[in-house]
Amino acid sequence: MTVSFLDLSIICEAIRSRAVLEFDYDGRRRVVAPYCHGRTAKHSEVLRAVQLSGYAPGGLGFGKLWTIAKMTNVRLSGETFMPEDPAYNPKDSAMAWIHCCI
């Protein structure tokens, strides 16, 4: 199941509670620490998150921008995280509108 507009609240809830998110992206499982959720200038819903595990061709441990429409099977993992990304900027320039952030 793809994240719909009504399901977007799970992302802000995860950010507020520092909950790790799991989802499938391009058919592969990803586990992330979510930092910021918003919309680009072209109105695409996105998530800035640090990938903790799962398929990671570009590597783990740094903030990546995820397109919400490509995320499926989104769920809270039951784990929490400490926000420790030194490069994180709550005024993320990739987002024209920010819904929620750490």
C-alpha cells in the first residue's frame, strides 16, 4: 500500500516521537531515522531521513531525500533514535513547505 494523503500523519508522528520508520522504496526495504517532512516547490511530498539499514546503493548514515509517493508498506519499527546528524538543517532547502521536522 502506498502512503496516501491520509497516511502522511504517520511520518510527522514518527518525527515527533523520534521513531524509526520502515518502508519499501523502489521494491527494496529501507529503515530510516526521519528528520523532516515537507513538499518541494513542484508539490512533491518528500521526507528527509538518515538511512540506518536496508538496501543502500549510495551508503548509509547521512540524510537522504525520499519521495513519499515511492514509499510503500510504511510502518513504525518500534525503535527510537537520537537525532545526531550534524549536517541536518531544519530549514531544508529541498522543501518549499515544511510540515514537521525535528
